Amino acid sequence: MQSKALKKFSHIVLLLSKGIANRKLYYSDHPRVNSYALDVVNLVNDYCALTSAEELFIGIYEGNFIFDGKRVFGPSVTGKPLIQLADKFHCGGFSLQQGITISELRNFFDITALRNIPARKLSDARALLLKYGISKIGLGDLFKGGFDQRPSGVHSPWEGQTISESLGSPTVLFQELYDVVSISYGDAAFDRALDLDRTQSVSEFMLKYVQSNFADVMQYVHYPDYDSYTVGHSVRVASLAVWVGSKMGWQDRDLLTIGTAALLHDIGKCKTPDEILMKKGKLTEEEYAVVKEHPNDGTEILLGQKNISPIALAACWGHHLRFDRGGYPNQPAWAIRHPVTALLQICDVFEALTAVRPYKSAMEPREAYSIMLQDKGGFHPALLATFIQIVGLYPPGTFVQLADGRIGMVLEETLNIDRPKLIVTTTQRGQPLFDQDHYVLNLSDEQHKDEVVESLLLNYLDV
């Protein structure tokens, strides 16, 4: 039940954030805004029925969403608009009560669209909600002091729960990456100029962080982001491409270009109708033909921008071209594929196979590699072999369970693809160790030859 409740929590955060973003683009009663409001109402009621609770509380602490006292990864990235709103409201989170109405949600979105929200303190924000007729959305107090303290008579959602002190790390990076891709999609959809300077700046931030903290970054590569997976996909492909390129010894200036190109490689999908992008079943031939236009659409968008790099154009146009010259769009006989495009194609397919989608669960890397290796002529053979060696069967940032029951986070691959280096975080019985008791275990070392990985724990942090 806990896992199901967390999924509903994550989806509600995403829908609220998308509702906030879309209300700034459209009028209050626009079908998109109404759709997000209706979905939130239904999910809140489902959550309350599942948990036997009267409300769902969305806690926010230091730029992260908190569920059951723990940081949750995906929502903290995709839900940045809601985090920013909490800051404007001077609150520590939002409670959505059973029986909330679509009208209240629309009014809530209306408030978020105000140029200046008239709230200097939490009491002002609470009064503002009441002024707009909103009674089923509450604002939590800012979290301060010990977790066992709360003002007398004041509802506190934290209930004395503990929160890990490692609440910062790569959250800000992924929020910025997600933000810059999302904004670029919106600008392109409305034929506005893209902010390439910001995209390149965030790409530089990603480069520096990935090179030193890739295991932390990869924890975010596996979160399910449901409705906005197209944006999340570009962020994850960029992270993978920069990491693999850096491990191959490519220079920083080239890695910076790769990051920017990867973030924008799917921008043409902003022209693809949502009902096709989000379809859960198999696409018809006509629908697939529409999807196949996104490289051309994206290239046209990028050609209209100032100072766009040739590599970004090549990646956008050619990321669905195969090594055997198949794929799409059709290419002239004289065309030569750039190595960056070949790498992005591998990262693009690997991410699509291993990530959560509305229509499928995550696939283990081992199975993804098998599919890719069986596709003769699909990928540059040397690059694919290098990619598999670098990323491995247990990618950095994922969690694995050893045969004796201990669980650890993979830090990096070794020359033995099935024997990674990891940091052990639990006892043999699966009980969490204190941070200071974590220890590094390199399974490729001779003294650990009898210790083996039993299973890869997909979405370990979300259960």
C-alpha cells in the first residue's frame, strides 16, 4: 500500500505543478487547466480511500518534497513550480482534503497566475485562499526546530518524523535541468526564441556535477515522471551522454556541447499532439508517421535560433538514424553521422528501454543491452560496446541486494561488468545503517570473490 500511496503522491505533485505552469499560459477555464484540476481531485480521493486518511499532505523542506518523513526524488524535480509557490506562501507544504472540488483547484491555479501574490507571511496566504473560496486546501507551517516540537493547537504535518540530513545534493541540478528543458519546449511550442545561454549554463553545471557525483545524479535517472516523461527523458539522456563521454576522455568543451545538444535533441516533440505522445497503446501507422516528424520539426526550430551549434543541429536531426543508415529521417547518400549523434542515439534508446513510461515499467539494463545487441546494424558497434562497459549491468546510483541480504548503492563499474564497487547501506537483515556506518565494498577485489549481487533493486528509493 505504501508504494501505491507514494505513486499517487508523486502523480498529484506533478499534476499540480503542470496545472500551475499551464494556468500561466492559458485562461482559467481552459480544457488543459480543467483536466489537471479534475485529475487532482480524483487522485486525492483515491489516495484518501487507499490510506483511510482525510487528507494528503505534501511536505516541503529545503527544496524537496517529503512523503512519510522521507525525501522523494522525482517530485522534487518535476514539482519545482509547487516548491516555488510554497516559498511565496511562506508555508511548509500543502494539505489537500478529501472532497476537494474542481472549482477550488481552478481558483488555486488562478492565485498562482497572479503577477504578485499578496502574501508577506503565512497568515496572509491562508486568508488569500479563503478569499478565493478555497477551504479544502490548507497550508502547513514552515518546519523549524526538532521534529518532536510543534506549536500548541497548530496542526503540524510532520508528526515527529525524521528526515535524512542529505536532503540537498543533486536536487537543485535536476530542477534546473528539468526547468530549462520544460521552458524550452514551451517557448518552441509558441514560436518564441529559446534561451540558449541558460541552456548552455545549466549544461556546464551538469558537466561539473556529473564528473564528480555521477552516482548521486543517477538516482534521479530512474524516477517515474509519468505525464512529463518527454522532458525527463531529455534530462536523463543528457546526463548519460555527458557521463559516458567524460569516461571516454572527451574534452570538456565537447562534453558541454554534448550536454546542450542532448537537452534539446527531442524539442521537435513540442509539435507532436499530446494524445499521440501520451498514448498507452500501440500507435497506428498514421500516428507513428506524425511522431517520425519530430526530428525535422526540431531541426527547423533550432535553425531559427541564433548561435545554435552544428552538433546540436546534427543531434536533433539524426538521433533516430541507425548505424546501417536506416531509421529516420531519410538521409542523403553522402551524409556522415557525427560520433556525438551516434552516442546520443545509444543513450536515447537505452533510456527509453530502462525508464518508466505510462505504458510500461522499467527494464533492467541487462535486458536492454540484449535487445540492443540483437539489433544488428542498429548502433555503432564500438560505441555500444564502450557504453555497456562504462554503464555496466548495475549503473552508478542504482541499488543492489547481495546474496547475504545486504543492500548497497553502486558507486562505479569495474573491469568485471557484474562486480561493481558499491557503498553498503543496510545490514544483512535489510535494516538501514547510520550514515557514518556505511562502508565501501569493491566486489572485484580478490578478498570479496565469494560475495555476489543477487538482484538489482529498481526504484529502490521510491518504495
